[in-house]
Amino acid sequence: MSPDPDFTGVKRPEFDTMATKHATAAGQLADLAVRLHGELSAAGLDVTPATGIRDLARQAETQAADLKRRQRLVSELDRLKVVFGTTTAKGTYLPIPDKLETGQAMLDGATAADAAIAAYRNNPAGADPKQLQIVQAYAAKVHDPAFARAFMSRLGAKGIVELANAVSLRVASFQRTGDYEEARQAANQGQHVLRITSTMLAAVTDPASPAYLGASFLQQLKAAGRTPRSDLSVAQGRPTGYHALADVLGAHPGKPPYSAEFMRTVGRDMIALDREVWDARRSGEATKAMADMRTFVPDLLRAAASSPAAAQAILDHTPEGRKGTNLHYLLHDRVGWWTDNPNSSTDGRDGRAFAAVMKAAMTGSDPVSLRLTAETFKILGADLPALYARNANEKLQLTDQNAFDQRAALRPALGSILAAHIHEVGRIVDGRNVLRSGVGADLRAQSVNQRDLDYALLFATSDDAAFSEIVRAQAEHTRVEIDKIFPLKDKGQTLDDPISRESKTFGHIVGAREQALYAMGRANEAASKELESMVKSAIGIVPVPGKEFAGKLAEQAFKGMKLEAFAKEVAGGVGGQPGSYAFDKGAAWIAQLFKSGKTLDESHATATENRQLISRLMEQMVATAAVAHGQHDGEGLAGRSFIDKKGEMKPVLEMTPSEYEDFLNWTTFHSGFSGLKIKGQDLVDSGAAEARRSFGITD
Amino acid sequence: MPDPDRAAAQAAVARIQRLSDEHWWTLHQVCLLMRSETWVGPAGRRFGDEVHAAERRLRDLLAEAVTDARQKLSTAPGRP
């Protein structure tokens, strides 16, 4: 058998002999060149052969220097047992990388790993700071696959656990003796080493990474994680290896992300162990060690949040022999973990970690994201109603503040999830069965219904930012839906469907928000201006063309009206980047409108009800869309503030707020839709009423 | 009687021939080690190719020097 064509390596001691021989040969050739030159020139002969040999001597010198560097590297890699001989029919080879730098990285990785090992072996009471310092010195190399592979394969799965344990022991021992400054320094140093370790661990456990160490390493991590502390070399420490591994996971800087493969093997096993402990504690069978266990799950979640696939691998799984998914376990059984209130002992980090995992797992448009979203709505639809009650004024009242606080940190993520699936939200409002959890007795139990959705909205919209995000998503969805119906053939009929659907969805959102404010004791805001200004700031700028819309408006709005130059400018882009002009300028323009603090439209400012605002928004969207599609009479433009001296329309994105308002007003009267009676307002009301019915409130 | 110039030229040929003989095998051992695959992989292969080419070139140059010297001797005056 000859070595694999990709195999690179050397035979020892032949390689050493060769390095020595070639150095000697180089010297002999140099000497030859000089002597031959002397003979040839003395004999009056052409000296070309001598100069040719001089060139050969120089080449051999360069080669000999390279061989010498390699030889030194080979002997170090061999001595430190970073590489081991492998026997083939052609002899025994040491596998040595082709590139010198790779070999050097391997050597560095091994040296750093030896320091890490020494750090936990030298001092049973905690990690040795001098050895940790050596590890820290290699921080810049952690993204080098050869370094990471060498470091991790040498430290080993068990070594990772021992190192993390030793780091935490050192901090704890300073804390016990009251040396808080020392404890702080030890924690900082330890955190840096754990971050380094975590970066490399993510790489070597990712099958897509060149640093991947194979499936067996993941199995070794599981074994090390399940190892009880009595079997670890340190006498004290955390109950299991997973507790120490969690420190490494919790220190993850986010890049490279932990792979779905890591979460499928190690991550799921961690949750499985946690669920075993939870069972034992609930049935009173927990050992002392179990009862003392602080959970490692939040740290795992911090690492799982770094990619959608990793987050989904954790949540979208039911351990063997169990009924509930991990999502159900985390969002229902262990909901107490996520508590974030001023009196809680946690600082809200854990809740934010779970929220980040939910957001990563559920804001995509893939089937797993949709399934998890459905299950989340079903869980909340079952759990949330108990938190609220109807009061004498037919308003919702929060009756279980503690249960609310447990979930409060999840609201921003829930807002993003609702916004990401705003299309499905509208379909459910429309009575369609479009989100199915896949868990539950029958189709009915699996399907997200309007009531589930309204509770999700009620809970999410109690957070101002989440409310704003949902309203924006719904406004954007409306704009797209309205734009889709052009060009119109039958004005009356075609417009009805999208407008009624979108209006009703708006109704559910603002209806839920209103009750959310009542429930939180913000009744004054719910009843007055606050709600309006929230809607205003969220949707007041929506008829503003987005990237695509601005382009279309420019291309079509005033066809044949000397606006070609303007059209090209906005739609064609600048510097060969189509559309980027409109997009970038648009963002800046919108930001400026926000800054000016003015609402765009007089009727926005005077609207006293959400439904009026939304209705006005609908009209403007329809009118702007109509103009964008060239459906306007083209009259009444003279003297308008948005028309310049040459009679051309100013670029939309360069209009001032008042010019834009003037433009909107013009579109309303000249788009051919001025007479159109949009029924949006009634439908917003009916949507809000539907939401109130979901909450058991009568009008 | 022998021409002193010619004798000198003959001695030069001999010295050049000796240099050639002495260095004919200078790169041979390394070539042999590479032929028995002491170092495998792309960098090793490159080195093997280079050192074999260098050996051929070295021998060509040595042969050229010897031939040049002999030729000069044969065209030199005072031929017997």
C-alpha cells in the first residue's frame, strides 16, 4: 500500500539524514562553483558552467535552510508527541503538514494545551494563574484550525471540564476567604481562558469547520459531561462535568457559532440530564447532589443562540421516552428560570438567553421555525389566560404578577417572532388553519387559533418595543398586499379583500395592546394619547416608499411629465448599484422625520382614535400605490410644494415632511380613489372586538 | 619537445575533469533518499523534482566544462 495521495509526512531518521546531506551538498556546490570559475577563466574558457553551478548552489542553500526548519519542527512535533508514526508499505511515516506554518500552529496548540493541563494539575485548589497566562498568550491563534485541533485534541474532552472546574475553584476559594479583589482578577483571567476555549470548542465540534475533530470527540464530551465530580481529578467542584462545560459554553463570544451537530449531541444530552434531575426533584427522589444542582441550561442556551440551526436543534426535540418537547419543558415546566424582576436574584441574563434562542429558532420561514412558533403560541395560549381576569369595568386585569414576570423577558423575542410571521398572523385572524404545532391529540389541539394568537399578542404588546415591531411588520405587510392588487381592473371589488383583511389584523393588534395596557395598570395611557402616539411613531411614516416602492413611484408616478431624470436618479441608483440610492437615502430620510418629531399628516395629528389612524394610513397607502402605478389624473400639480420651479416632482426622498404631506394630500384627491369609501375603520373595530372576546371581555 | 603552453592546458583539463568527477555524485544521495519517498506530499514532491533537475543540470554543466576544455586542447597549437 502506498500512502494516501493527500498524505503528507516524513520518514525518520531518513529525513534528518537528508537535511544534513543537503546542507553539505550546498556547501560543496558553492565551493565547486568558485574553483571551476578559477580554472575556466585561467584557461581562457567560457565561465558559463561555473556561474550555472553557482546558481545551483544558491538554490541548494535555500532548500537546505527550509529542510533544516522542517527538521526542527518534525523533531519537536515528534518529541512532544503531537504526531505519531503511521506505518505503510513504504515505511513508517510521521504525519507532518505540508506547510511549515501549519506545523508551527500545531506545535503552538500543543504547547498551549500543555499549559492548560498544567494549570489544573499543578494546583488542586484552583487553576494556576501562570499557566493560564501562557494559554492567554495564544489568544490570537484560536481561529487557526490547526492550532484549535492540536489544542483541543491534546486537552481532550475531560481536560476541558477539568480546566473549567479549576478556574471556578480558584475564584471560589478567594471568595471564601474574602479576597474579593483577588477573586475578581481570577474571574477575569478565567473568563478570558474560557472564552478562548469556547471559541475553539465551537470550531472543533462543527462538521463544516476545517478544525472538526470528528463525531468521537462529541461522544467524549458527552461522557465527560456525565462524569460525576468524584471521578474528576479535582476534589471539589460542581456536581457533574456538564456544570463545568456550561461555564465554557456560557463564555462563548458568539463566533464561530456552535454547530447544530454539537447541540444535537451534547446540547440535547445536557437538557435530557436536566430533565432527569427535575423529575427526581419533583418526585422527591433527588439526591443531595441533585438538590444542590444549579442548572447549566441557561449557559447552554447562551451558546445555542448563536445560530438558528443550533437553537432549533435544542428546542425542536423530544428526548426518548418523553412526551413533551424541549421547548415545552423550557417555556412551560421551567418557566420560573426566566424571571426578571427587580426582586429576583438573577439579573435577567437567563431570560435574555432563552429569548435569544427563541428568536434565533423561530424567526425564519423554514418549516421548523413555523412549527416551533405554532407550539409557542399553543403553550402561551394554554398558560397565559390564567394570568389575567376581567374586572368590573370590562377591562383585563393582571392577577398573577409573578407568572407574568417569569415570562416578561421573552416579550421582545415574541414580538420579533410575531413580526416575522405577520402573514400567518393575518391568515389566522382570517380564520385559516396555517400554523400547526405537530404536538397534541388532534388537529384541533395542534392548530393555532385566534384565541391563542390574541393571547400571544396581548402578552407581547405589553412591551412597547415589541408592540412597535409588530405594528411596523403589519403596516409593511399591508403596503405589500395593497401594492399587489395593481394594476386594477375593477376598483371596488378587488380592493376590498386585502383592505378588510389587513384592517382586521390591525384591529387584533391594537385591541390586544389596549387590554395589555389596562392589565398592566397603564389605564390612562390605554385610554388616551399614549396609544395613539405609539401607533403614530410606528406607522406614521409607512406610506413612505420603501426601496422597491420608491423606485416604482419614480418610474411610473408621473410618466411623460418631464420626470424621467428624477425617475432614473431614484430608481437607477448611483455608482452602478441599482436601488442603493433610494434605500440608503430612504433610511436617512426616515430617520430625519423621526428626529423632527413631527407627524407627517395633519389628520394623523388630530386623530383621536387608533382606528382613525389606521384608516387614514390605509387611504394613504392605497392612494400612494395608485399613483405609483400611474393611476392618477395628473391635475392640480402647479404650485404644489413638492413640484420644483421647472414643474418637475422633487425626489420623494428629498422632500421635507411638509412637502411629503402635501404630496400625500395630492395623491388622495388625484389618484382616482378620492371617492372610494374604505371600510377599514369598521374592520379595525371588529378586529379589536374579536380580540376582546378572546379575553372574555364584553363590549 | 613538449610545448609548455600545451602542457599547462593539459593539466587544466585534468583538473577540470577531477572537479567534475569529485562532484558528479554530490546530489546523488539526496536524490536517492527522495526516490525512496523520505518526504511525501506536495512540498516534498516539489523538492524531489527540483533536486533531480538540479542533479541533471549539475552533470550537464560539469560535462560542458570538461568538453570545452578538451576542445580547446585539441585546437591548441603545437599539436604533435
